[in-house]
Amino acid sequence: MQQSKIFIDVHLDADKVPNKINWSATDSTIEEMQAAKAMMLSFWDGADKSALRIDLWTKEMMVDEMADFYYQHLISLADTFKRATGQAELGESLKTFAADFYKKFRESQEQENKLS
């Protein structure tokens, strides 16, 4: 059986806030660790029927980057859900939500910029 490993290094400051996230994977074509400003990792616990999550971001992660990250993550979740379940309509519904979420974020940023 083939095995693949993913390595994640999280460097914390004195207050245990992430200031650096690096990752690598054994099946990647890139051998060195890759830097990331944020990560979302989820596991499904079949026994408890619950999601176990690790959501981390560094101090350098800007608010607009977080919105981009969430938007792209929601689109990815929609595509994965559609592939896994065959529920194309629900996948598209999630994409519509993601687009609306992103639009509202951009509008709120424009409003904040006008007030500044």
C-alpha cells in the first residue's frame, strides 16, 4: 500500500499565536517546506459524527486575504460536495452563497474606506 505524509510546522509567539506556518507533502514535486499565512484542516470523526477542525492564521494575514481565502475555500467545498454526492444543484447553491459572501465583504470594505 502506498503512503503519503503531510507535514505542518506552526511556529508560535510567546502568546501562542501563530507567526509562521510551513507545510510539505511527500507526494509534492517541491521538496522544501512551503510558507502559508493561514490553514484550515478538517477531519471527519465517523464514530462521533462530528468534524474536528484546526483553523490557524498568522499575524501577517490581512483581512482582505482572509476574505479571499474563505471565498476560495467555499468554492472548493462546493466543487468537492458536487463531486462526492452528485448534488449539482446544492453545489451551485453553495457557490452562489460564496459569491454573495464575497460581494458583501467587498462592499463593506468600500464603505469602511469611504469613512476613513
